[in-house]
Amino acid sequence: KQEVTQIPAALSVPEGENLVLNCSFTDSAIYNLQWFRQDPGKGLTSLLLIQSSQREQTSGRLNASLDKSSGRSTLYIAASQPGDSATYLCAVKSDGQNFVFGPGTRLSVLP
Amino acid sequence: NAGVMQNPRHLVRRRGQEARLRCSPMKGHSHVYWYRQLPEEGLKFMVYLQKENIIDESGMPKERFSAEFPKEGPSILRIQQVVRGDSAAYFCASSPDQGTNEKLFFGSGTQLSVL
């Protein structure tokens, strides 16, 4: 059974800093991995999706990488802004299983 | 193309009442997922449905909870005889297909409060 963890649980950085969020999964036989953003009291917004055959995906200041063999993905945020403050969740899709979510990393970017 | 629509946004029920949560997937999406989220916790899978079929309900309690996705109309998550422990945010997500490129699109959720 797939299990997903995320570290750190919370992170506070000053504006402008580059940062990395980590996602680990136990079963490397995945279809894809998706990163989401969740603002307080809101639903989830999809940020990036990496298929199992891909190593990374980029969108603006966001870059997500995938290392299936080690069961890890990282989300890199460049030049962080206060508007980036949110909870970031990763979710893994495997064969025969539904999307499994990590507990999230709560990010605060201080002006 | 409207996103995933959930209603109501907030639902207050007294213990023992029934709660009905609705989810209209994005146009063209035939796969619907329901998740539950408790404060400060991640999303827990409840049930996965395709049109008129429950594909996987392994995350849904066997008693008091049921889900449907009829041929016409929204998907419904129904909780009978609610208890305080059912208080949570319930999120619906839809996707157009399965496989390696499957991508989830989420609604804004329904916050259920049981008094």
C-alpha cells in the first residue's frame, strides 16, 4: 500500500528566498505525481503533474523533479513571494490504487 | 468551461440528521473522487465513481455513508445519522480519464459542521 510523506511539515522564509519542499513515497511503481496548492478554507489547485517517465516539470517559478528509484519528488520555488503562502500537497497515482496524498507542507513567506 | 462545482459550501446539521453533499464534475469528466479532510490533516480518500458505477469505496465507512454518480445530474455523497466526528471538509475531484496522465481537478469543498 502506497504511503506518502512530506517534509518539512511547516516552513517560514523571508520573501525572495528560494526554497525546496520534499515528498517521499514508498512504492516506486507510480503512474504520476501531482503537486497541489491549498489556500486556507479553499480547495486544491493543481500546480504541476509529472508522469512516471519524466524527470521534471516547470511552470513559471516552480520546478518539480521526480526520482522514482529513490521514491522522492521535490518542489522548488524560486524567488518566493508572500502570495506563495499556502499548504503544498503532493499526491501519487499508482496502478490499481487511487491518488494517495501526503499531509502537506505549510509555507509562510514573510514580507 | 466551469470548474468542479460543489454545494453547499457550508452545511450545518444536528446529530442524527442527514447530510447530502453535491458535486458536479467538469464538463467531459466521467471520473469522480470524494475526499475528507480534517483540520491540520491531509486528504483521505473515500470513494471513486464513474458514471453510474462505484469503482472503489474502500475509504468510505460501511455504515451511514453512501455515494452515487447517476447518469444525469451531480454526484452525491450522503451521510445518514450524522455524528460530531463527521465534521470535516469534504472535497470532490474529477478527471477526464485514467492512466499515466490522469490529473485531478478539485472543487472548493463542503464544510460540514455537526452540532
